[in-house]
Amino acid sequence: MIGFLDGEWTLLDEYGETAVSFTSFLDVDIKNDGQALSYPVELGGFANYNKVESPLEIRVTLAAQGSESDFEYILFQLEDYKREAVKLVVVTPSALHGSMTLESYSYKRGRESGAGLLAVELSLIEVREVETQVTTTVITKPKNPTSAGKTDTGKTQTSVLYATTH
């Protein structure tokens, strides 16, 4: 896919293009969680299937300096990424975190040295994809109920009919 960008911090779309242009990548907070079962297990019964890995959660804080129209465009892009099913890639100097989707964002506006400043915190979560397999099973039934075979269900009592003549 995408190689590490030497020393660069960025946010890319699933095609490797810059997702949103920012002046500074301020910080990243990564939560890589798992959950072990919480009930007693038989001695020696603990195995890999007793643990579940949670999706990776990443919080990224970005800042941009610019004009009002620059900020409107950035917020418009973020709203699109939040609303649509788009996968993003968070690139840091030490790791590449792909298959992330934007769950939410918050932002602050301010002024620094006479220029406008926009600080945005993004909350991303890993999209876990699985391969599904579909099988088709054909169940046939008899064409009519009388075509089913007969089954003996036990003994039957024989009855005799006597005829008398006068």
C-alpha cells in the first residue's frame, strides 16, 4: 500500500492522497485495547480464543492557519469523512495506521499572530473487515405427500368378517 513517509505526520485517504491539509500535526493518542474473559477457567484452560482484540482507536489533534474560507473547506471535508464510509490512514514517523474511519471531530477557533487558527481533534476507529462465505444448500421435498415411503409403526390386529347364509 503506502510506504512510511520519513519523519512525516499526515492524514491520507484510502488512495494515498492527503485527506485534509493542515499546518501542524500536534499530537496523536493511540488506544490499542483487548479484552480477556472475566469468568473463572479450568486450570490450563486459558487460550487465545479467551481474548478478544478491540478495534484500534486513534485521537489526532491537527492545527491550521488560514482564512475563513480555508477553515470552511477543512470542516466541510471532515464532515464528509464523518458522514461517509471512507477509510483513512494515519501516518506517523513510527507507524502507519490504515483502515481507520472518522467517528467524530471537534474544533476550536482562535487568533494567533493576527492570523486565524483552527485546531481540530479527530476521533478515528479501525474498520475491521472479514471475509464471508456463502453456501447454498438445496432441500428437496416430495412432489406430493403420498409419494413418501411407508414406515411400519408396529403390530396391527387382523379382523375377520363372517358371512352367514339363510
